[in-house]
Amino acid sequence: MPRDKRYYVYILASISRVLYVGVTGFLVARVLQHKSGETDGFTRRYRVHRLVYFDTFRYVNNAIARETEIMKWRREKKVALLERDNRTWEDLATDWGKPPVIGEADSSSSARVGMARLRRMTG
């Protein structure tokens, strides 16, 4: 049985807490593009590559509407949104794209939570 397509609104942050809001249909691939610096522009120039928030949507128009809404917010409101679930601004995608290490404990609980949340949302 095919999975329903999902769309994601996400917030990336730099170490100095510069924020970027985006929308995508392929969250893992898109975040890995940001992390590798594959895309020219804002995120590459300001080193904004830490996934600090994401939400999932069934319909692309809802995701785009939410991205547009968040982008219009003042910084304080964006920070409050992401800090609701990620008070310390940890990278939820720390280990994405890295090969798993068998027998070694993952030191990043936020990364585990981020990946577990993504798995639940995508079915």
C-alpha cells in the first residue's frame, strides 16, 4: 500500500541563531542539501544548516500557507514556536546521512527524537 505524500515546513538555524524557514516534500534530502552546502544562497552564506523545528502536512497548499505565515512573523514568535519543542536549539538532524554505528550509543537525544518524530509522521 503506497504511503501518503507528506510536506514539511522546517526551520534551520546557524550556530549564531540566524533563522531560515523553508518548505519541502523531502525533508531528509533537503536538510542534507543544506548541511552539505549544495545550495547557493542564504543558508550557505550564513551557515544555516541545523534543523531546529519541522512540522508535517498532508497537502502542499497547507504547507506553503504555513511557511508563508511563519515567514511573516517577527523573530520572537518564530523562536517561541521552535523552543516549544526544542528549548536548547539542538540539531534534530545531527546524524542524518551518516552511517549507523553498531553497538555505540547515540549521544544526541534530540537527533533520536527528531528522527523518531519524522518516522511517526511519515508512517
